[in-house]
Amino acid sequence: MVDYFLHNSSIVSNDSKIGKNTKIWHFCHIFGKSVIGKNCVLGQNVMVGPNVKIGSNSKIQNNVSLYKGITIENNVFCGPSCVFTNVKTPRSFIDRSDQFLNTIVREGSSIGANATIICGIEIGRYAMIAAGSIVTKNVKAYSLVLGSPARHVGWVSRAGEILGEDLICPRTGIAYMENNGELIEK
């Protein structure tokens, strides 16, 4: 019995696992041995896999391709048309499938529309990547990065609010503190 929504224009390989209450919309293709958690939403024209993992409660917006080697943890937002790469030096006439690099997007992170994520990096928990940014190196937890190449410009709370100098979330009142260049909740 299927306990997720699959639009009739989409394809899911038989050996993939899809969590309860997940919604897979128009023109998606889920390749073999991929795992998608519960309560996820995959927008129109999303490609997943093979062997990709997407955690529960994640939202992958329209026109996103998640290649082999990508892990998306729980509660991640991937904005429309954000791009993930899988090889640093591609050539159409050279098979480099043995050189795919792993990319990890940690819990609660958000990636803005049209951002590009270069393979082989880790995006920290609750980080926020601004729309259109090009991320070429690891991003710290709670970091707000933007630009080309993306650079750290501030901190965001777990709720996704930009933190001021007091490091108190204006939405939740939770206080944060810097510790050796990292942000942690008090």
C-alpha cells in the first residue's frame, strides 16, 4: 500500500523508499535506492538519486536535481532551481562517476532560490544560504552566507531570523552566543 502522494506524471523506482505523507508533484523522477523521509514535499520537476537520502519534513522546490552523493537531513528547505554539483572538474567526454563528492546539508538549513552548491562540502545545522549565492566551502551552523563566492555575513536563529548584535532571536526570544567562531544556543 502506498501511503504517500505521487502525481501520475512522476516516476519512482521500485527500490526507493518514500515516507508516509510525502508529496511528489509533477514530472519528478526518483532513481533507485533513494530514501525520502516522511512529510516531505518535492515540487515540480525534481530529480532524486540514485542513492540520495532526504530527511523527514524537508521541502525540495521546483527544478532541483539531487545527485548521487547528496544527503539532505531533516527539515531542510531547498529553494526553487537551486543547483547541486557532483564533480569539481567535469568533462562530457571523460567518465568521472568514480569522483563524485559527497555533499551534506544538515538539519534545518535553508538554501535560497538559484543558489549553487559546489560538491564536497557540508552546510551546517540551521544555516541559511541567500538566493543566488555560490557556495564553494563548508558553511558553519547558524551562519548566514551570501554572494559569489558565498561568505559569512551574520548569524540566523533556529527559526531563520537574522540575529542582531545581542544574538537574541526576535521571533522566539532564544539567546545565542559565539564560542570560538561558532554560534550556540545559550
